[in-house]
Amino acid sequence: MTVLVRLDPDLRWLLAPRFRAAGERPLGHDPDATVAHLVQAAGVPLTEVGRVRVDGEPVPLSARTRSGAVLEVDPVPRPQPAAAGGFLLDVGLGTLARRLRLLGLDAAWSNDADDANLAARAAAEDRVLLTQDRGLLMRRSVPGALVRGSRPDDQLADVLDRFAPSLAPLTRCTACGAPLEPVPKAEVADRLPPGTRRTFDDFSRCPVCGRVYWHGAHARRIEELVERATRQVGG
């Protein structure tokens, strides 16, 4: 007595290796198990799930199945709306957080937040929890997304593809995420390296952590990142 969980090709990487080639996984039938339980038992967090069908018929996640049924799972449609409060990233995604902030997105991050704190903050601040820990998404009933990619460039591309957010590059502090404010050169001159003081005139400052920004030596690399991101979201 089994139920066959069949995943869309876009989700098959979440299956255990021995099931990936076929793209489906048999599970023991439990008359009390909902579709949601079966999908997660196959290794797929519900945050990644779009339409589901049992024997070809669309069903809600609360539905139950019969023995011998085939459960088909589609990925969540893209792009999807982001939560009003912005993003919250788990401890392993610090570089991604800085890149999202560079693009002007509200991306909260801490290097010591545990799972309970992440879940509570995401719910309290209406943020999308970005993580590569599928177990966290399965345990917590908070809006979230499983970030794909091992490199920050790939992770950023995945988040932009999934949410297509409106960008405002170079308007946030990459260190703490607060919106930057223009500041007269005279107010920060004593904090600038001599070469910067001679060469640049336009500066911004973070009102929270005090960090000062200018169009400096890394501008070309930053401009390339911004250009790729803007092109990807259609801006």
C-alpha cells in the first residue's frame, strides 16, 4: 500500500539521490496523512510547492489520498510577491544579505540568530525567511523560500528570479541595512583616507551605524552587479 509522489523537474533536486533520476518517490500509504505531509515526507518544503494533483485532479494540501494514488507536485509560480517587511536571511547567507542591501532591498541578517529567533522575527516583522535549510522551512509555519545555489551570484539570481523585487541600488548600508542619507563632505572629511578626500565630493552616511560611502575603488565591480540585477528583473 503506497502513494507515489511525482515531482516537477524543477523540484527533483530535493529528492534523495536514488530517486532523482525517476523524479518520483513511493511512500507508504497512511489514510490519515494529508497531501502536505506526503509532500514534506518526500523532501519538499511547502514553501516550494505550487499546484498539486492527485490522479490528475487538483487538490488542496489538506486533502487525503487513497492507496495507489499518484501525487503530482508543481513548483511555486515565479515571480511571487515578497512580504511587506522585506527579507530575513539565515546565518549562512551573509554575503547574499549584503548584495541584496547593495541593491536597495530590506534584508535583515544576523550571524548568531538561531532557528527559533529567525522564525519569530520573520512572523513579527512580516518578512520572507530566506534559507538553505529545508528542515527549518518544514518545522516553522512562516513565509519562506529555499535559496538555490552554492555561490552568492547564483543565490542572488535565484532570489531575484523568484521575487522580481523593485531595486533601488546604493541606497542602503551594506553593513546593517539601514537607508543611507546624503552627508556634506565637510562633516565626514576627518574620517576619509587622504586620497578619497582629494578625489571625491559626494558621500552618504548610515544614520544607524555611521558608516560612510562614496563612489570608490570597487565601483566597477559594484556597477556590474547592479547592471546584471537590474537587467534580470527588467528594470
